[in-house]
Amino acid sequence: MQNHTILITGANGEIGHGLIARLSQQRGVRIVAIDLQPLDPAIQRSCYRSYAGDILDSALLENLSTGHDFDTIYHLAALLSTRSERQPTLAHRVNVDGTLNLLEIAVTQSRQQGRVVKFIYPSSIAVYGLPDIETKVKVGRIKESEWCVPRTMYGINKLYCEQLGNYYSRHYRQLDADTSDGLVDFRGLRFPGLISAATVPSGGTSDYAPEMLHNAAQGKPYPCFAREDTTIPFMAMPDAIAALLLLQEAPRERLSRQIYNVTSFSPSAKEVYDRVVASFPNAKVTFKPDEKRQAILDSWPEDTDDSAARNDWGWKPAYNMERAFTEYLIPAVTARASL
Ligand SMILES: NC(=O)c1ccc[n+]([C@@H]2O[C@H](COP(=O)([O-])OP(=O)(O)OC[C@H]3O[C@@H](n4cnc5c(N)ncnc54)[C@H](O)[C@@H]3O)[C@@H](O)[C@H]2O)c1
């Protein structure tokens, strides 16, 4: 069987952990991973090669590109929303310049191999920006084309990189004598907040839900920075990984767009709390809203319309909220807390 060589950036992160675990079960897959931090040994053993380095380091990227033939790139490396707001210029460099570097690698690889390189990009509900809570409640579920007026550096970076991906797929160097479009097959997902049983998030604005759960499992008090009525969409990590793989595998002709909403369940922070307390009755959660982080949450939609993903490539989450907690999160975080 022919080997597929896949590049994963930001491989040490929450999604990287889940994605490498799943890809390593597939036959004929070679994973090349890069992250700022040396890879967690638990996932490193599933990789063909791993590099500790920066996606802003052009020499390292060139080295990667000459050493391997990638057919797919999962570009996960990024600074998340809260961290990006604290370091906006660094966020712009990593999230935008870093993505540009990886798109250039995809072009080089495509020319080197004479075939299209797939570029899978996790975007976010942070690309949306509702002006106030009244509008958010009134509009409810929103489509990909609506309310793309983000108020965070992270959301702006993500929205721009979606456009960059579109450019590299369809209009790259459009004035050249030989047209260069079609070298990169860019496919993006707008993820909601993700909840993993295996890893604890850091640097995101949806972190209050997983933080509530992980702290409760460990018997630690948790001051929740979101108001009780805060409602944004969430997804269990196995569904996020399934969405990335399904979108990667979808035949190009089935895709009517390049960026897709995907979502699972939209609980309020109070509903997350109630679910956590049902499993951990001694959970010590207090609601201490942080006005500034709350304003960001209030600009994100309550729900997104993912009908295009469902129609085009058969997306359907396996986990609703109840199943996510009873079958995935609670058993795993309980086991993890007792280690
Ligand atoms: N987790 C979520 O809830 C969520 C939601 C929507 C979108 N996303 C997107 O999915 C992707 C992965 O998210 P995650 O949850 O795994 O995030 P994460 O923060 O857990 O992982 C990101 C990884 O990128 C690495 N990284 C950061 N800067 C780098 C650089 N300059 N060079 C190399 N590596 C670098 C970090 O070391 C980290 O391991 C990101 O693009 C994120 O924006 C995540």
C-alpha cells in the first residue's frame, strides 16, 4: 500500500492529540508533526518524524518541505482567542503569517509532486461578531455568510486566513502567463468550543466549559468567568476529529463551499454546570463573570447552521450533550483525575 504523508502543525495541542491518535489507526499513513514544544511522547510514537520548532521559521519549513512529500496538511498551529487578545501582534504573526507560510509550502509541494495538496484548516465561531446580546438572542442560529464582523484579533485572523485559503485555491498568481490555481485544495471548518476528555485547554474563550468539568473531577474550586446564561455552541473532541477526517475525505465535487460550520449542542453555562454537578455533586463552581471576556462570548452566536456540511459531505455529530458527558467525558475525566 502506498504511504500518505501528512503534515500536522500545532500537533501537540488538544486537536493534535486527538487527530494523531485517530490517524495512527489508519494504514499507510505517515505523520510528520511540528510544534513549538517537543511532542508529547504519547503521540510522538505514532509519528514518522516530529520537529520542535516555529512555523514562522522559514528555514525549518523549507527543510520540512524538501525532506518530505506531503499530500495533506492539517494546519492546527495557532494562538487561541484569549491569548491572541493579550498579544495581538504575536497572534497576527503566528495566525496569519504562519498560515501564509504553510500555504506557500502547500504550493511548493504541489509543484514538486505534480498533484493537488489538500489543506485542512480549523477556523472558529470567533469569525462571527454579533453587536450585542439582544441581537445574539434574536438571530439564534447563523449561516456561514452572516455576521462575519469579528471583534477579536483571533476572529479577524481566522476570517482572513479563510480568505487566504480561498485565494490560494482559486486565484493564486492569477496574472501569471501559466495559471497557478488548483495547486492547493483548501477546506475549512468553523468549529465551536471543543471539549476534550484527554486534555485541558488553555488560551481560549470557550474554556469555561471544559475547565468547569476538569476542575470538578479533580475536586478543585472553579470560578467561572462566564455568566450563567452564556450560550455558545460546543462539540465533543471525537466529533471534531471525525469532522476533520470526513471533510478531508470528501470528493471535491461534493463541496459547494470552502468553509463549513459544524456544531453539536448549545448549552448555557448554567446547563453545563448542572450537568457537571449531576456527576460531581461536590463540584465547587462559582459564577464570577469577567466583563471583558463575557463581551467576547456575547458576540459569538448561540448556534450555527451546519446544514451545508450535513448535505455536502454527510456531517452528523455522534455526540449530543447527554451522550458526550455520560459516554465520553465523565468516564475519562474521572479516570484521569484518579491517576
Ligand atoms: N480548541 C477549540 O475549542 C478550537 C475551536 C475552534 C478552532 N480551533 C482551532 O484549532 C486549532 C488547534 O486548536 P487546539 O485546541 O489544538 O489548540 P492548542 O492551543 O491546544 O494547540 C495549538 C498548538 O499550536 C502550537 N503552536 C503555537 N504557536 C506555534 C508556532 N509559532 N509554531 C509551531 N507551533 C505553534 C502550540 O504549541 C500548541 O501545541 C487552532 O487553529 C485553533 O484556532 C480550536
